[in-house]
Amino acid sequence: MRTKHIGRSVRALGASVAVVALAVTGCSSGAAGGAAGAGSSSPTASGTTSPTASAAAAGTTVSAPAPSPSETCFDTSMVGDTTVSGYLARLPGTARIIDPGLFMRLDGLHLDTRTDERPCRPVAVTITRFSVRLAHTGTVPGSQFSFSYTPLDSVEVAVGPANGVAAGSVPPATSHCTGVLSVVHLGEAVREAELPAKFTMVTPNPPPTAPYDQNVTVPGDRIVTAGLALPADAASC
């Protein structure tokens, strides 16, 4: 399941403050003198009103921060093992989509896929390893081999979310005419009976002087990928 994480925008609104006008009214005072028998009045003196003070503070708006860039990833916690193994097996390579994004090499299990294809969190996978004794079956040297398998061990490693080599995934060393098959899978252990009787191989040209590796196919819904580490003398076995 693909999940999209988007940053939230926060808007702060300013508030307007009103200042209430105050009026100050003066008091009036007067003096009146009345004479007996004559109606005369003296003018009265009255105070005037003081000026009104008023002000209003204009409201201000704080600009909201720009949303953080969106990030898309695959949420493996929401689906079962078969879906996760299929997702991992179909991951495209970073440089070319026809290349696998998850693969075995002599130095371990590599994740090398596009950012928007990676898992949201580390994914636990199992690597079941077999010692492989090689023998030629084809007419062209180095083209076809039959293999006799001996179980070695199983290890659980974490893949992702960042590209890189999974810790603890380095296969054991090869020896004369003996390679190592590493099968990456989820769910129950891989049995020897599930392994191919032979693989079609291409010997590097020029002939290798050190151990080398090759991706191979092991059938099964829970299988993610498989890699075969071969000795330098594989072609002459």
C-alpha cells in the first residue's frame, strides 16, 4: 500500500485592538446677583469639552510556511508476506527499470531502487543459504551446471528504507568448485527440494581470477531474489 506524507500548513491570524475614546467634560460655574425689585442676571461661565483621543491598531497576517515536499513509499505493514515478497521482487533499479532493485552480491544483499519505490520502514527478510557443488552438464564449457546442495544456515536481515547493503547478509566464502546459493524470501524456510536442478550460466569473459556472482531464479511466491556466489575456477569444474 502506497502512503503519502504531506506537511501541514499553519496560519496565524492577527487580532485588531480598538481603543475606546474617552470624553472629559468640564464643569461649569456661575455667579448670579439679584437686586431687589429689579430683574437682572449676570452671564454664567461654562467649561468646554476636552478633545477625544482614539486609535486603532491594524491587524496583521503571518504567512504560513510552505508545505514540506511530499514523499511516497510502500507501507509493508498493511499487507501480507506474499504481497511484500512480490513488491520486493519487482522493485526497479535506480539507473534502469529493467534492473532489479534488490539483489545479492558477494558483499551482501543490496537495495538500490528509486526513492518513491522504497519501503516506508525496514523490511525483515530471511536469507537461506546452501553450499553448491558444481558439475558440468552442457556441451559448451561453463554454460550449464548441475548442482548438489548442502544446507548451510538461515539469517534474518533488514532491508531499507534507505538504499544500501543489508547488515549481516554477506554470504560465506566459496572454495574449489563449490559456490554458495543465497535465497532471499519471506515466510517459511526454503527447502532443498524447491531448488533448481541446474542453472544456465554465462562465464565472464575474460575468465575471472577471483570469485564472482550472478543472479539466479528460484521459483516460488515467497521468493524475493537469489544470488549464486561462484569460485574463480567454476568454468573448469
